[in-house]
Amino acid sequence: MINPKHLAMSIAAASLLAASVRAPVAHAQTDTPTVGALLQKMASTYAEAHSYTDNSVANYRNPDGSERLAVEFKTWFARPAHFRIDAKSTRPGGGTPRREVMWSDGSMARSWASDKPVSSRPKVQLAGSGMFGTYAYHVPTLLDASFGGTKRLHDMTSAELAGEENFEGTDCYRIRGEFQGSPYELWLGKADHAVRKLIAKYRDHEMEEIHREINLNSAISLEVFRFAPELEAVPPPKK
């Protein structure tokens, strides 16, 4: 004779076994963000930063791969209105480097080059300034939209995620697309969404832009923004 108690226990065990067979297995998911979300996150990183500094280079090459121009440049930015970009460019074969600086101490913007006198400006304006190259446009205009024109780097078109890659020790998202009609590739840090590397292929040359020693939201001495060209020969950037 079947013990009712044992029968009930057997039915309960069978029900649990059947449920475990039917239950879907949960897998850990790591969703890759869309390229649109990444570009917006990049824009937000810079727009929300209280301050920013970096130490960067831009290398220009001719269509045959030969060197065209090498630029070392540093950027300092502190809200609400302190800014300085300081660039030194050298052509192949040496010669005297050319230095260009644009800065604002919070009340007035000025510009100077080693072959041009100081010029006062109502505000920092990189687009149409006749100074620097596109390397001076990409990150600064993300920090402050008023520095540039209507289009900024996060407005890349036909953008697609080309994968993930480690660049100089930083894990990055690699994005391909077009900006202002030219093919661009962008390496964004996965942790901070800051631009680490950029390659732009223009009609008659290529430009590789690399940002190093990036500091977001760190204190900056206001002395940096009180630039005095009369005390300069050419030296910086390099610190």
C-alpha cells in the first residue's frame, strides 16, 4: 500500500524537477552601446567638465605617406571662460618652429603667433580664426560650443562602431564616419569617453591627432591663462 505522505513528496519533487528543466538559463549580458549613444556620451563628457587639460600631437602626412607637418599642442580649459591652446609646429627638415597661442583670462580673448603681434578678440573663436589647424577645433569646441561653428565632432554622419581597441594602454571604442564631408576615425576611451586618437583623411592630406595626459575636473592655476608673449621665445609646449 502506497504511503500518502511519500506520494505527496514524490509529486512535489517531480514538479520541482520539471520547473528547473523549463526555466531559461540566465546569461550575463554586456550590451554594447550604440554609436549614437557613444557620440552623445562623448559630447556630455566635455560639456559637463569643470576643467580640462591635455598634452597632444597632430601629425600631418601627404598622400604618399611622407611627413608634412608635426604639431605639439597643449589645451587648458576652466569654466566659465578661461581657455588657452598653445601649439608649436615644425616642418620636415627642421627650421624654426612656429608657435601659435589663443587664450582668455576670463574677461578678454587674445591671440598671438611667433610671426604675428598680439591681437585682441571679443571672444575665443577657433572657427575662421586663420590659426592652427583642425586639431585645435575638435576637442575645444566640445568643451565650449561657442568656440566653433554649427557642427562639432559628435555630429559625425554615417557613423558606425568599428570595434574595440586598446590604444596606448587605454581600452577604446573605435568609431568610423564622416565629419564635414571627410572620412574620420575616432578612438574614445571606454571609461571616460574622452577622445584619445583621431584620424582625418582630407582631400590632399591626412591628419593623425593624439591626446595624452588627459585630466578632467582637476584644479588649474589661473596663471596659465595670463599668457605674456613678450616673455616667450618659442619653447612650449612640453611639460
